[in-house]
Amino acid sequence: MKFTVFAKTIILLICLLVPILLLYTYANQANVDMVVEEKQQSSLNQFNYFSSQVDKNIEQLSLYGLTLLRDPSILHYRYMTDSTSQYEKNSIYLDILDKLSLYQSTSRWKNDITIVLPQAELVLSTMSSRTVYDEKMLSFPQPGQWQLEEGNFTYFFTDNYEWNEKPASTSVRTVMEINFDPMNMVAMLDDFKEAQGGDPFLLVPGNEPLLNRTADHELVEAIMRDISFEGSEREGNHQLEVSGKQYLVSYVHSKQLQAIYVNPVLLDDLLNPMDKSRNMFITSILLLLVLSIGAALLLYRKVQVPIHRLMRGLQQIRKGQLSTRIPVDHSRDEFAYLTQSFNHMAEQIQELIEKVYEERIRSREATLKHLQSQINPHFLYNCLFYIKNMTQLGNREAVIAMSLSLGDYYRYITRGENDMTTVEEEIRLLNHYLSIQQMRTNRLTYEIAVPQPLMQLQIPRLLIQPIVENAVIHGIEPLEGSGHVVVTGMVVVHEHIGGRKYTRYSLFVDNDGVTLTAEQIAELEREINEPMGEEIGTGTWNVHQRLMTRYGLSSGLHFAAIPYGGLSVEIRWFEEEQPHDESNGRG
């Protein structure tokens, strides 16, 4: 008996259904156990992190006391004698109060610091109500432990650990008291409840528990009644049922306080969605079986057959048969639309290829314009200051010469109607630029000797000036003496590259200023071939990138050290030679 695709699909679905149901039942139970276990660990980790944050704030307050005990101002005040002037006592007294206020403000928690000097019968405190010395201030428990007394957590320090009930007969010179309002902890409990959930509270032995503002009092009482937190374990979890609801109770002992952080989390909210998901899954499986029987036949007729047609058409397109067309079905479903789109795509492939080629050309031109637009000479302010100084000195000729050269220079570089110019125009710009620099520095000489065959060549605008500017600024100006810049050119014809004939043009900008080592030159050539960074000037990188983009081959900037000192920069580009007889090959 030969089964059809439809029959095979139905049998396959039935064979898959039973194992899926069995596997899901097992996986669901395993997931419930795993989720409960992970929730226990997650809740404990979150509460551990919360307790560590609270303990860090408390520890920070504890460290204030140790720091203040060693503060030079307090030590100085402790050891004052009767001969110490009242002015000095008052100054140190005010200095200590300022430090107390500073320490108080550095903590995120509201706190108060009090310093008692028994022998001087002096009290310094951030609380205005505690400024008068009283013997009762010396009656406190063992120093170094936080205690919840009179509605505040209090911590005592002394400069002598051998404390007893007779402070007058001991060598104790300083008593430090730090306290903070429990509402600081209530605020953190509120923040934890809002962010992580649960109903956290702090259990302080011998005191009422410290609850968050929205705590469930019935739940807290049940936890305190039914769960014992005494034992050697510093942290753990308990499960508890209260009013028909399952809770996971996590607890962590505080490292700073003699207290326990407790957080009950409702488990029902975690497990109920899983039960609903299980029921929905079983229902979906049964519904899927019914729908699949009907969908199998529909998919075969409406999907498999059209897909086969589309695949065959794509294979033909892949082979280059762009005239391939698929018969269009008159139905109005998605595959009819895909078939029409396929036929439309085949008709436009050639046009798209041509458009891509045109876009590449436009992209290249846009890159050239972007690179060229980055040139921005930055010595205008210096020239204006030169004109101002020459005006103050009454040097009228220098002012006129600088103004004319500066005007011609900026008229040229701000002219944006054409990307290309001639070498002759660029040389004229160099004359203006170097004349301006010569007037500014009085220690620059230059020489321009470019061969006449180069003068009428078309090149991108602002190609030579940035290199000359770098030669002046980075080559000559760092030196104390005078410097010399030479601009020359060279034409090399009939250079064969890749089976084609090219003419190579070169312009050289030499200066006798700073000499670069071979390693520095290699580093410079590496930088101009990478994306522009902060280590290299915009002009140098820009010129090199424009030459490479427009002319290709090994066009660009090339550097070489001059034996007698200085640097030579070659501006190189290539142009392919065209046959003289334009009619060759034409019938």
C-alpha cells in the first residue's frame, strides 16, 4: 500500500503526539522542581546582596569613628594644657565641628556623631541637643557593637579598650558615639520590596521586628511564630504555608548587626503560570492534531506546488536565463503575488545591475568631494594678529602686502565651483601662502621650480598647499634658526603597469627642518593609509586619500629623509596614456 503525502503527514503527527505529551509531562514536573530550586537560590542571592549593601553603609559609619579617633585636631585638643590660648582652642573646636558635619554628610544615611572628651568635660556633636557634658554619657555597653536603644542604632568607640564602670580613674581620653535612624533601613527595605518583590523585614532579638512600610503583619507574625532562625547557619530558606498560600522564606544574618534579614516570597505566583501553561499546552496539542489534518492537504496544494515552481524559476535565473517567467495563477493568494513579483524581478535585474554600477560611480565622486571639503587652513587668526601688530608699528607696506596675499589666498581656497584646477593655479596659491608665512616669521625662505609641462595639468584643488603647510609648521617652525622650502616637479612617461601604459607625475616638497627617522617615516606612511586618527593632521591624510581614490595604483604621498637634514614629500599620481588614433578598431 502506497501512502500519499497527506497520509504520511497524518501518521507522522499521531506518532509525534504521544511522545510529546509524555515528554512534556515529565519536563513540566522537572521544570517545577528546578524553578523552585532556582527561586530559592535567586532569592537568597538577592537578599545576600541586599544585606551586604546595608552592612556596607553600617560599616562605613563604623569606620568614621575609627578615623575620627585618629584625627590630628581631636588628638591636639585632647592634649591641650592650660597654657593653650583660648583662640587656639576655639579654632580647633570649630575645625572638629566642621569635620563632624563633613563625615555626617558623606553618608547616604541620616546619622549623628558625638565626641565626648571626659577629662576636658567637653561634648562635640552634630545634634544641637547634645552639647553639654554629662556623666551619663559615659554609661554605655561594651564598645564596638551596634545596639538598638531608644529607637536608634548606636555604636560606641573609645581610645582605650580596657573600659570599666569608673571612667574618671581610667586613661580614656575620647568617647565616640555614632547612631543612625532605623528609618534608613526601612527605606532600603521598601526599595528592595519594590525592585525584587517579597515582604522583607529585619528581626532584631529583644526588639520588635523592623518592617517595611507596606508589610503584611499577619505574615510576619506567622513567620516569627513557626520558624526558628537560631542555629549555626548564617543563611538559608524555609517553606511556610500561611492562609492557604505557599511562601518561600529566605533569611541572612547581618555581619554588622546582631540581627537577621528575612524575606518571604509568594511561591503560588511562580507556580500558577506553569500550571496554566501545562493545561494550555495539552489543549493546543489536541487542537493542533485536528487542524493539521485539514492543513496538510491545503499546504500541499497551495504551498508545495507553487514553491516548486518558484525554485525551478530561481534555478534558471541563477544560470543566467533572465527571460525566465512563471505562469501566473489567477488566485489571489500570497503565492500568486510572489509569482508576479518574481516575473517583475526578472524583468528588472539588468536595470538594477546598471543602477548599482551608476551608484558606485556616484559614491566614488561623493567620497572625493567629502575628502576635499575637509581642507580648512587654520592660520587666519595669526595673519590677522600680524596685520594688527604691523598697523600699531605703522608699517603700512607690510599691512598692504599681507592683506593682498591673504585676500588672494582665501579667495582661492573658498572658491567651490570646480573640484579641479591646474598646477599653475596651485603654485600661485603657494606663492601667496609662503609670502604670508615669510612675512609672519622672518626666518623662512622658499623656492618654487616646477617644470612647465606640469603647469597646465588638471589636479584636484588644494592638493599641494596642505603639504607645504605641514613642512612649515612641523618641519621649520620647531627649529630656532631659519628654514628653506623647495617645491619641484618631475614627469616620468611610459611607465608600464599591469599591461597598460601610464605617465607618472610627481611634485616634491622639501624642507631642511626636522629630520624624521626611518621608523617615524614608516609610522607616518602607515597612519595615512588607515582611518584618520588624532596622531596625524587632517590635511596630510586628506591629500593622500584623495590621490588614492581618484588615481589608484601607487598614487598618494611618499616620504623620504634628506641626507643633510629635513624631509622630502612626494605627491605622486598616474594617468593612463590614450592611443593617438581614436579611430582604431572602427569599421
